[in-house]
Amino acid sequence: MKYKRVLLKLSGEALMGKQQYGIDTTVLNQYASEVKEAALSGAQVAIVIGGGNIFRGLQGAGKGFDRVKGDYMGMLATLINSMAIQSALESMDVKAALLSGVYVDRVAESMSGPKAIELLEAGNVLIIGGGTGNPFFTTDTAAALRAVEIKADVILKGTRVDGIYTADPEKVPDAMKYDKITFDQAYRDQLKVMDLTAFTLCSENNLPIIVFDMNRPGNLLRVLRGEEVGTIVTN
């Protein structure tokens, strides 16, 4: 394996499948199966998943919710998704541990770097919910922060497209795909890889990002092996 310890970032919206809201168990189990393969290959896998399929703080603020309360609601939504993927993994006989950025002692232990590394080294797939534990930060930023804390080799951003393009390939059919790109170029060309806080954190800590299609079976394992899948962003 090229990558020994990775942080997999998944969007909450991806869990909806073709639904308008909530969790599609077919998609959930597909993702859990992909993660199981990765874990069986010997890789240490941590997961951060968004909560947009349930509630997104920023959108809530636009509808009259207090921004801070809205962001905490979003953090709790990420915990629902985190518990769902933990349950799916455990049903497949995969050891899965859950840590949280917000204090929810009956659901998960609080996140700390040393505890996270200890769980990974003990053979657990680690799910980290609750965002950063603070309002005004996205789950992209949470993913970057947690990746740095656990000393991950790379962030794997699983999406529904197969990499980074010059424009949205779902809207611009002739958009060109990048195989490799630098943080500077992505910033200069205003390519939406992650939000700016997350992006800067990755760049400053020399933490590469690989954007790939999570919905294609086997892709996660291919990325771990170092195959040319998706787009890699490096300094």
C-alpha cells in the first residue's frame, strides 16, 4: 500500500442516494463495504462525514436560524451519519470506533489526537463526528484538522465525480480534468477543492488531497495502492 494511514472525507449528501433527505441504506452499505476492503488491506482508515443530508448550519442561518445554533445542529447531524456508518461497519464484522468533536459522552468519547491514533493502531476504523466542535467551521476544515492530528499520509475526498476539473463537469461537458495540481494553482484558478481554511491547513502541513469518485466500486482500494485515480493536490 502506498498510503498507510488516511482520512476519508465523505459528504452527508452522498448518503441520500436518490432520496431527497436522510440516509439511503444501499449507499451506506456500499461505502461501508469499500471501507472494509480498505481496512482488510492493512490501511488505517479514519472517516469524517458531513451532515448535509440532515441539516446544514449555513443554510439554516439563511432560513432564520441563529448561526451558532444552526452550526451545532449541523454537528449533531454529522454524529447521526457517523453512528450510521459505524453501525454498518460493525454489521460487517469490522471494528469501528467513534470519537466526537462535541461532548456527547453516551454516544462517543471526545476526540483527541493520541486517542485517535491509539484506536487506529489497535485495528479500528475510526469515525470522527461532531465537526471541529466549534461553530463557523465546515466539515472540510474538520477533516483537515483531524488528518493533521492523526498524522495521516493523505486526505481522500470521496465525491461523485472522478477528480478536479477546470469547471463543473456536470454543467460544462468539455471541462478538462486535472491528474495532478498544486495548492497554488488550485487557489489561483479558484478551483473548489475544499473551503479555504481547510485548503490552507493542508497546504501549510504538506498534506496532499486526492479527490476521487467514491461511487465507483474498488476506487478506494485503488487510491490506497497508489494507482492514478482522481486528482492529487500537493505543494
